[in-house]
Amino acid sequence: MENIEIHIFGIVESNGKKHFEKVSPERINHKLYFGDNNIFEIISAGWLYGNVSSIKYNGEEQSKNRIGLNIVIYDKEKREIVDSVNVNTFKDSELKINR
């Protein structure tokens, strides 16, 4: 059986509506626009495609850029990033959240 890397990325708004979701064995590049001035730029790539997690909000990096899941929390009411965390899904069997 051939081994492939799978990168999963999704954004879910607070009301549960999905704006973007993609599963790919290759690099994912995507831009999301919210309102007039809010832009999210997302890059997700495993070892073979650049080994990077980048989540930029209006040009400013927010991702922890660590192995595993990198999550950025945006508060729509406050219109700001309120948290950025990482879960190491590769080496951490307890799946602790890292800030």
C-alpha cells in the first residue's frame, strides 16, 4: 500500500456554516474574505510540500506553524484573533493543546 500525506483544513463560522474545506495529499493555498477588510490566507503543506502551516489574518501570521493541527480562533463580534493553538497529532498520544 502506498503511503500518502493528507492535509485537512476547514473553517467553520460560529453558526456552523462551512466556508472552505479541502482534503489533499498536496499543498493547500487559499484566501478567504470576510467583510470589507478581513482577509485570511491559508497555506497547509506536509513534509514533501514545504512542511508549513501558515494562517495569516490581514497579512499578519497567526499560526503556531508546528507539526499537527494548527488552529486560529477569530471572534466575529470583537473582530479580532482571540487564540492560536496547536495539537501535535504525530507524537502526542494525549493530544494536548499547546499555546
